[in-house]
Amino acid sequence: MGASPVRFAGVSEKNQEGKRTARERLAQERERQRSQDRRRRTMIVAAAVVCVLGLAAVIGVIAANTKSDGKKSTAGPLLAPTGTEGKDKLAIPVGAADAPSTLTVWEDFRCPACAAFENSFRSTVHELEGSGQIRVQYHLATLIDHNLGGSGSLHAANAAGCAQDAGKFPAYHDVLYTNQPKETDDAYGKNSKLIELAQKVPGLDTAAFRSCVEEGKHDSWVTKSNDAFQKGGFNGTPTVQLNGESVFPQKGSEQISPANLKKWVAEANKGKQPGAASPSKPGAATPGAPSSPPAGAPAEDGAPKHGRAPGTAPKKAPAGVHPSKAVPAHEAP
């Protein structure tokens, strides 16, 4: 048998200890590298999150300052439509400037009760305007936008202001109500729809009108008008006053109707001369303005009740509709 290798005391143990130390150093180095990698990944993720949040903030600012069809926010300069009058120029006047009585109307172009009032009393109001008995001051509100969401009240009111600039407010005002979409349909939030309806008013669909609508030229003015409505203590839309006294849905104990409205105006004007027969400018009555309700509109034999005129078949009111107010859900807070 061959001789066994010579063993030197302590050598094997030292080699094994050296190997263990080397393995431990290698493990420590690997752990250090893994820690660095983790820190690097954490920093990359954190930087990415910051970038995403920053981008979201920028997008949020852009969205907050942009409306449908490219419209910007209402924070722009307050530009009142041509020919407006009253405090802060918030009223759009229609009728003779020297008429002995003033009919003040607060309304919202998305408000169904406002449409019922307008479609029921349109020819009566036009008759009183045309004969110099009353001057109507229209004030625009945006209650439906506030309570149901959307921007149709604001955009339609701005478009009406643009029509006032063009001297076509009465006709366009009537077109907006005779073509009013369902309350929950924010069709008037689309500028393209408002421009399309302008084609129903001869001479209104011009480059100037389209630019005014698309740029939201009178948005800030509409917002100020709605603020005035909120501060005025009114219950809802429509709010109708004859010489400052409420006449909708009734005056005293008498329910409003075309006949009663004429009677109340005659009583208020007793002993006074009518104003000039020709309407004031701009905002003069425009050829093509509807003078009578379209097919399906309530007949002119009384005030709208539960969304209908007296004498028509009962119709279930939309949720929340009240005969004397626009819709309680849209009452001024």
C-alpha cells in the first residue's frame, strides 16, 4: 500500500476557514449589489410617479380651463352683449324703451317650465311688446347645469348673448325654446347644435356669430347673471315680474293666463301713453321669429301647470316638476 499523504496539523482547518470567509465576502457583496439595485428601482419608480402626477396636474389645469367644442373657462373678461341694460348690464331688453311697464323674466334655456311658459305666452308677450305696452328684460340663469351637470344652460345663454350682438335675440330666444331638448339631454352643451339652430333665424348664422359662440365670448357675463339670480332670493325659474311684482304662477289670488296678463298690464298702464311701437335696437324683433307655439306646444289658454297648459290632456310631470317653479331640484340654493 502507498503511503498516506502527510497531514500538517491546522492546515486543513485554515483552508476551510479561508473558504468560508471568501464565501461570506461574496455573499455580502451580492447583497450590497442587490440593495443598490433595489434603491435604484425605487428611485426610478418614484421619479416616474412624480412625472405622472405632474402630467396629471397639467392635464387637470388644461381640462379645467377647457369646455366642449374647444371652449375656455368662464374666467375671461366680462363682456356684456350689445345693448344690455340695468345693473351691471345683465338684462337683455326687448320692446320699446319708453314702454310704461316692464316685464322681468329670469329663465334658463334648459328649464322645461321656462319652455312651457314661453311657448304658452309667446304671442301674448309679443303683442304687448309690439303695441308699446311693455318692455321685457330677460335675465339668464344656469340652474340646470348646476343641479344636473353639463353646460347647456351656460352655452345656450352665451349663444343668446351672441344673437343679441347681432340684433337677433328675440327670434333666437324663441328658437331655443321651441327646440329645447329633454331636460336630461345636454344637447345645448354642444356649440355645433347652437350654431345649427341659428340657421332657423334669417341672417344670424354668420362667421361673427359662430366665432362668438365657439369662443364663449359672453360666458363670464352669463356667470355674473346667474350669480345675481342666486343673490336675488328668487325661488326658481321661470321668475316673472310685472313692474317688480311677481305674476308667475299668479298675481295675488289670480292665476296667470294670457287674458289676465293683458288685464294686469292694462291696469298698470292706466292713464299712461304706450311707448314707441318699434322695438329697441339691437334685439329688435326679427323676421322669422316664431309668433305662435310650434306643433305640440301648450295652447295659450293659461299658465303651464305640471308641464301643461289648462285644457290639455293631463301629462305626468317629470320627477320633481312643480306647477309654480321650474323644477324644485333646480331651485336656487
